[in-house]
Amino acid sequence: MSTDSRRVRARRRRSRGFLVAFAAVVGVLLLVGGVGGVVAVAQGPRVTDVQVDPEAAVSASGARLILTTTQSLAEVDPSQVEVEPATPFTVDTVGRNVGIRFTLPLSDASDYRVTVHDVRGLGAGPASTLTETFATPPLQAFLLQRGRADGDTIFRTDLQGEAGVAVFTHDHIEDFRATANHLVISVREGDEAKILITDRDGGQARELALPGPGFVSNLQSADRGERIGFTFSDADLGSAGGRESRLFTASAADTADPVEVGLTGGDVRVADWRFVPDTDSMLVLTFDSRLLLTDAQGGNAAPLGSAVAIDGIARGSSVAVVERLEGIRQIDLTDGSESALVEAVDAPGLPGRATPVPGAGAGTIRSFADIAEDGRFQSTIVAHVDDAGATRTLLDVPGTDTVLQTCVSPSGRYAAVLVAPQAVDNPFDRYQLPLPERLLTHLVEIDTGEELVALQGFDLSWCQVPPG
């Protein structure tokens, strides 16, 4: 036999050996993969990844918990989901992911447990229960102190007032609001109004272009995202005309110029307004008492009758609390239907404005003037009134002091009450938005009525509008 023939047969034997070995390896891999697939199916869907931002969840509505599983999932119904402590949510299922969206901000410093029952894959196999836990951080807020030796200062603080950090200082701060990622600050430099935008640590300051020389008022920010709005009046406003109390909107996230909301059909001057939570709409009250629901363009604003004041719209809600001549009314902005606000049972005094609390059936925070039989004003009682009219006192402010504003935290857990102590001996400053020189913001837990702290300053970043 020739040497070449022996070499050919040897190569053939090696090739057959390699093919047999390769087939064996592939078989083992297929067997292992098949067994793994069988095991995965036999066990039902299991969680492989979790996405949640607890810090964002306590600050704004719309935060999501996303569970990624080992299998593509059959549709998960909301009835299969349990959230503890209870909070409203929606559910969506996409591929291997099930998402739980919290429609209200979550309570701070709380342990949450989310359980999804009877979760099934699209193929054959048993159901499984998915359970995840996470903790939300303590809530923080910003507030403003005017008249300090080093200038007007915005602080970031905890709810005990023990960890205040100065984040922005300026010679003259009129007002400010916090968005998801920025501070929006109304200042004056000499006779000139400016709006400055910084990050939430007070850095990277830049100026927002205003419509011209003039005055800024009623600065507000949307509950989520970066949208802001304000009213603007020309500096040279006079008998010759000009823009007065016109509503403008902008984004704190870009450098585009503010855009005027072009109202029509009557007096276009804006007396008050609010962003409608989770929409692109605004509720506007004009100088001629027209109540309008409008988008950013304003040309097709829907009329909602006349009103005296807008008391508020709770976060995560489409129901506005407004004051009409016939009393305080609740208006559902989705269809225009309305009803009278529930009256307080055994009211502790003459009722004032009502601040809605986030959450279905959560009631309102109301101020009552306690008047003695001889007509003497004794105190202001700030109380929680539930949807059945039951009333619980949160803060009893003596008659020597003045309540200027009541706000509610994003989740509805706390009330903030702005008080000017010793009002007779507490002179107003000389700002465009004038306020008493000494101000205290009282923080009260709504469910327990326990006062946490009284912070020096005003404009707590929970508040959706300026004090006044």
C-alpha cells in the first residue's frame, strides 16, 4: 500500500472522529438547553431583573416598577397585582416585562411590597407569584428665606429641619419652583426681572429669555417633567396699552423662548391659573372671571363658566376645586361635570379656601376662622375634611398670627401651613411679591395630626403656586 493511500485513510478516520465528537457535544448542549428550557417552563416565570427609582417615586406621579422575567408573559390584569401600602396603579405587560405604574407619588420613608399573582408564560407551564420589595427615602423639599445677611437663599431641607443645605443665593429672589431636574428662580436685578434656571444643586445657572422688559408673577411648574409657566406684564404698560398679565409657558430643559398662551373671546389677562396634572392642559381664570380649560396654544379654550378663584387641583387628579359665587365647587375637567364640595360637619368656624389632597376620597385641607360670640377673631383652624365631612384639626393658629397658604406634599401625607407670626408687628418687605419679614412653614402629618417641625422660610417646593 502506498504512503499516500495510508495518509488518506488516516485523514478520513480523524474526520469521522471529529464529526462524532462534535455531534456528541451538540447533543449534550441541546440536551442541557432542552432540560433548562423544560425546567424554566416547569417552574413558571421568574424575575431576572428589577427596575425602580424610589427617589423619583416620592417626588412625582408616574414612577414605574418593571419586573423582567424568564419568559414572555400572558397579559397581567390589575386584579392580579397587590401593592402594600395600598396606592393606585396601572399595569402593562410587554414581552418578558410587567410594569406597575404608580399614579400618585409614594409615601416617603416607607417599605413597599409588590406582589403579582398567577403570572403565566405564553407557552405551557404553571403559574408563579412574583414578589419584590423596595424602600422609599425620606422626603426632602426646597424653601426660600429672604433678607439673610448673605442674600436671599434657597435651601434644601429634610422634614426635621436638621439638614438644611443652601443651594442658591441671590440679592433679590421673588419666587422659585422646582421641576424634576431644575430650579426655576424669579429674581430682580435692579429694575430688571429675570428668570434663572439651575440644576437642583443650584449650579449651572442660565437665563431664560423673557418676552421683554417687564414683570414676572405667578410662576408655576408642572407636577412632572420640566414644564413651567408664568404671567408677564410689560414694564412700560400704560394708557397706550401693552401686555398685562399674559400667560406664557416654557421648558426648563431647553433654551427655547417662552410661548404665549393665546387666549381669545374676552379679557385675556390672567388672574390665576393651574397646570392640569398628567396632561398638557391648563385651567385659567381671566380678569373678567371666565374659567377656561386650554392647551398651550389657547385658541380653542373650553369655557367652564365663571369663577372667583381656583383653589387647586390635586396631583394625579382631573378634579379642580374652584370658588364660584354660589360656593365652592368641584369640576371634573374630563367632562365638565361638577358638584358642590362636601361641607364640614361641625365646622370649627367660618370656612375659607380648600386645598385638595391627592388620592381618591382623600378629602381637603381647609382653613376656618374661629369667631367669638362678640365678633372677635380668635384663631385660624387648619383642618382635614374627609369626603363624608368629618373634620379633624391639624393646626390651631392663634389670632395674633396670619395663615398665608396651605399646601400638601406630593403623596398627600403631609400638610404645609405658611404662617406669619405676630402679624401686627411683622412688617411686609418691599418685593413685587410682598410678604411679612418673618415666616414659618409648619409641617403636619395629615393622618395623625402630629406636627413635625416649623421651618423658617416660605415657598416650600410642594406648593404649586406662590403664597398670597
